[in-house]
Amino acid sequence: MDSLKSELIEIGLLMGLNHPTTVSLSQRLDKLILEFQKYSFSWGSVRKMRIYND
């Protein structure tokens, strides 16, 4: 995720924020972030259930 973010920043500075490559990288990063958040949220919910049930 960090390498994609760095690449996005570099491409954005070189080609501009509205360039199709920049937009595509941004969309890929958005999808990764959403997947990470879903995983983190679901894992946090499981941990909370274990704490309350113990």
C-alpha cells in the first residue's frame, strides 16, 4: 500500500492530478484502503466479541 501511495504521488507530480494514469492509481489505492478497512473492522469486531464473551 505504501509503495502504491508513493507511486501515486510521484506520477501525480509528474503528469498532473487529472492524468488517466494518476486517476487509475488513485482508484487502485482507494480499493486497497477499503479492503484494509473492511478487514480491520471485521477483525476488531471479532476481538471485541471474544473479550465480552470471556
